[in-house]
Amino acid sequence: MKIGIIGAGNIGGTLARKFVAAGHRVKLAGSKGPTEIQQFADRIGALAVASKEATEDVNVIILSIPFASIPDVAGIVASAAPDVIVIDTSNYYPQFGTRISEVEAGQPESMWSSECLGRPVIKAFNAALAKTLADGGKSKGAVDRIAMPLSGDSQPRKAVVSELIDDAGFEPFDAGSLALSWRHQPGTPAYCTELTLPELEWAIRHAVKDLAPHNRDALMAEFAASKAPLDHAAVIKRNREVTAPSSME
């Protein structure tokens, strides 16, 4: 499969490495142009390109950029062929300085992304920490394999994305339509909690939309106030504790 990734940070770079290892052809675009990421791309076997080139002659486009930057790439994404699958990996954190009124009013994040881009998207790869994505993958059939949710309105497109999730070392779980993608946004029990498939299914069903922004902001405030950076396991533990429905505690 031919994949274009816009965003070469912790998530985009890790996905590029994993997909190259799985046999896919990957074009990778960074925010400062191909020269900035050339050595990294060469090392993992990807092709460093400008953002516009990442959307040309590909089957899948993965957007791994700050959520508020989605409108900035709308023009180049619009130039891609209509059958190209667009994956949105981003998450909304108003603490980073940009408040988006539609999302603040309750619109699911990737529905806003889809409207900005003017084309359907699949929300996936958003609900895992970078370290989870880099180091937490396991082979298919592993009992403790971490599950990963995806949402969207096209079953054929979700089937392709599910294959990519599997290639990355995780168990795909169809969380429903794009309108229901809020169930794996920040602050929900499915978000960055490293759950197995049965656990994730339960967490998705028991997500409470109105609680998610409160949980997200409470966790961000706690992490920011910590005198020392929390390690990965501690972050996962706190995410589980704060977002868990009462019957999961």
C-alpha cells in the first residue's frame, strides 16, 4: 500500500517506521520540509517529501499534525484522489492555546476535521501515547494485545485502516460512526489507557460525553503541576483512574 504521512513527530514518525517495516511504501512530510527529516526518513526506509507530495499517488493519507492545524492542510488534502482514505490522528487540547468553538460546543473532533478538509475521514491512531505506539505492539493473537479504536462512516475504508492498525501491532476495534468518535477522544476511558479488546469494548460503551472534557482538563492540570515528569506507566495509571466509570473502579 502507498501511504503519505503529513507530520513527522512522535506519532507520524513512529507510524512511518512501522508501516515501512510491514512492507508499505511510505512518503513522510515534516513541517519544515523534507531536508529537516531526510536522515530520519533514510534510516527507516521512507521517502522524505514536501507536504503536497505526500498526498499524491497514495492510497492513504495520515494526518499527524496539531489538531488546530488541520485547516492549514485542507487545500493539499483536497487535491488527492477522491478514493484516497484520510486518517485523522489528532486530538483537541485547548491548553495548547487554540480554542475551537464548534468542538467546545460538543462537536466530535474528527467531524470538525472532516468539515475543514471537505472530505470524509477515519479517526484512528489517536488514542495511544507515543511510547505505546512505538513499543506496545504485539503479534496477532497475543492474549494481552493492546486494542485500538477507529471510527468512520465507510466500512470498506475502516477495513483498510483496521489492517493498518494490525500491521502496527494492535488489535483494531470498530467504535462506530464518525459522530460517535468522541468515545475515544481525550478524557474518555478508551483514551491512552492501553486496554485489551474486551476492556476497550466495555470502555467505549460506557464513555460519557459530557465528562470527557472535564477529565481531559483535570489530567492536563495534574500532569502540568507535577514536580517531576511522570513516567509512562504512571500516566497510563492516572488516565485509567480518572476516566474510569464507577463500575470499572
